[in-house]
Amino acid sequence: MNLIDRSLQNICNKIQITSEDNEFTKFRHLVTVTNQAYLKIALKEFSNLKKHHTDITITSNFNFLMKLYNKHLKEHQVMFLLLNIFETAIRSKAVVELSRKYSTENYDDWLHDESLTPNKLKSPLKEAIKKIKQDNENIEDFDSFQIFDYIMLGQLKAIYTDFWSDLSHLFEEKTIHGHYLPKLGRNKMKTMLDEIRKARNDNAHHKPFHKTRRRRHQIIEDIELILTHIGFNLHDAINNIDPSHRIIKLKYI
């Protein structure tokens, strides 16, 4: 049984149709252009709905399945944007804090003057410079924000833990909008960033959150806590990508 037929057989079994069904050709094309992991989740949901909610009227199996599939795809898209917002925010915050600490006063030269660059940052900086050169850019024309755009999320996670003495003041306990935010210690921060990075990598490789190591709501809670600590208004940002807050439910608003 070839790849397409195997996937088609799964669809037929879950939806309870045969190759004689008038939508079979649509399903055959569907398996060649969709994310199979999300399709399997939608099929399982479809099967459960038909089994446990016999009052549901389905005029088109194909359209009903696509509605379920697109719902999960929407979740993927929203989480992709949330993870991108998170990565951008913590990257910028680290740049500002570290440039202020290690640059010459009133300058941004800590990544251009080797004598000012902390040893723990020299390895990721070297990799960033290599990528900058591959893009035919000159690092001398870049400020710290632009250089840090070439720092990978895994490296950024290491920077937060390696430079915790310089960044920990951002995560002291505080009250914001009437909500108590607990202090985040170095180990707690490392664990949270580890899990967020794994979720981000899974998301980037189109893996559903059903397959990730932590549940979606836990990842969202960790992201919100960290961003609220650094003063990022996540509520306003989310209003532009998930205005009904059906996927991203916030606590600190």
C-alpha cells in the first residue's frame, strides 16, 4: 500500500466511507497537501463527534473535516505568532540590559570591542558574525539589536542563565495590575525557557501541541509570566492575533 492509499484508508475508516463516495476524489487530493499530524487529530475528533453526538447534521464529510482541520491549524498559527513575540521581546530586553552594563558609558560598543565583550558571549557572537558575513553584511554597520537577531533561541536561553546576575533584577517578585508575580530564580527560568524553546521548535516543524512535552496552556502561562515580568503588554499584542482569546487565555490582565 503506497503513501497516499495508506492515508486514504485511515480517512475512510474514521469517516466511514468507501471509494464510491462522491467526495472521495477530494479526500485523495487532500492527503497530498495537508499536514498529516493535524489531519489525524481532526479525523479522530470527527470520529468521536459522529460516535457521541448523533444529533449533529453533516451535509458534507469533506467540509466538516476541513472545519476541524482548520481549527487546529489556527491554533498552530496563533501559537507561532505568540512564540515569535516572546522570542523577540526577551531578545530585545537582554540586549538593552547587557549593552547598558558592558558598553562604554553612553555608547553601544560592547559587541564591537573585544575587550568589552564578556567571554561567555564570544562563542555565540562568533557564530552570529559568520552568519552576518554569509548575508554579505558588515557587522560594523550593525547595532546590538541587529547583531542579536542572529543569536539563536537556544543561545539566547544560555545568555539568560549565564548572565543571570545582570538580568535577575527583572524577575523579582512584584505586583502588576493587581496581580502578584512570583520571583523567578535562575533554575526556574532555565526550566521555563527550556520548555518554551522545545515547544517553539516543535511548532516550527509543524508538530501539534498534542505531541509536545508540556500542554499548550502551561507554555502560554510561562510565556505570559516572563513577558509580564519584563513589562511587555501581551494582552494588547494578543488582541491583534487572537482577539477573542479562545486559544491564548491570559491571567495577568
